[in-house]
Amino acid sequence: MKIKDLPSFNKPSSKLLKQGASSLDTAELLSIIFGKGDKKESALEISNRLLKKYNLHKFEELGFTELLKECNNDIGKAFRIQALIELSKRYNKLVNHGYKRKITSAKDVYDYFVDSYGKRKKEYFLCLYLDTKNFIIKDSVVSVGTLNSSLVHPREVFKSAIKESANSIILVHNHPSGDCSPSSEDERVTEIFREAGELLGISVLDHVIVGKCDYWSWKENN
């Protein structure tokens, strides 16, 4: 049913105004984020279709081209979904004291990144910047694509580490295959960063490979 055909008291915007956001189901909330539908479907119909097919937790797995197609080629709706995902992740980090979390083991690193990167279809190389007590100052994406020493340069990572006054860093990347075993290139990248860190006085504490259900730690295996 199109939103305009609903009784005024039952429209998502009216329910939100009179009863609060908690009174709306997920499709109604998403329809408010969309704002309006298109010639094919109402915002509520698009929301119901997407949620039935993917639910909220699988939106992040869609590439932008696929997401755009599911939104009937409405780039605004695709952007809103991506913004919603990113805001949700940042909110969760704040609620869970994300940037105040202390890293004590490779398992902590895995737990920190698995929800965001464990099921990604592309390989992401990331860095955790830590203070003197191993609390997270910042995390950032360094590169996207197959890890390669010719593409990942320590300069940018340590430039940020100096800017953030980081005492140490932890390298992190995901393996979309789910197999966390390091490649020879993974080990080469680790050694390049370790040597650069020694010269700059910023320790590379670990290099953690994140899979869907498991992880590998350079520190634990050396």
C-alpha cells in the first residue's frame, strides 16, 4: 500500500510525531529516511522489499552498483542507506566506548573489526592508532584491494600516527575468503612496517588478519 493511501493517523510521519520513533517498525523508519518513493513503488513498499530480501544487517554487503539497482536506480536512496549504515556503526562505537577501548590481545582487535569487515567482499587494509596505555585513539582505512607492498606505503600510516601522537599501531586487514592464513606478501608488508616503526620510535604491536569467524595474529605466531 502506498503511504498516501494510508489513513493520516497511520502514516509513518504521523506515528513518529504522535507516538515517537519506537512505535514505528523497521520498514516505516526506513521509509522516513527515504522520504518519498518513485513511479514504481512508494517509500514504504521499497523499504518492505529491501528488508524482506536483505534485512538491515546485510545492506553493508551490497556493492554500490547492486544497492543502486535495488533502489530503482535512485542514487539518493542508495546514498541514504550507505549513510545510515555508517551512522549506525559510529553510534555503536560511541555507545560501546569505541575510541576508548583498550586493546590487550589480537582477539580484542578481531572483536573490534569483525562486524564491520569480517564479511566484506573486498580486502581492506586498516590501522589502529593506540596511546601509551593501548587505548584506541583512532582507526582508519589505509587502502582497499589486495594487500600489496607497492600500494601500501608506511609513509601515510606513520604520518597519521605522528599527527595523532600515537605511541604504537596495529595493522589489520580482512580476508574475504575467510581463510586467515597469511600470504608471503602479508608477511612482507608486516616486516616493512615493523622496520619503519623502529626507525620512527612507533611500535608495530601486531598485524591481525580478520576472517568471517576467525583471525590470525602475527604477534601470536612469531
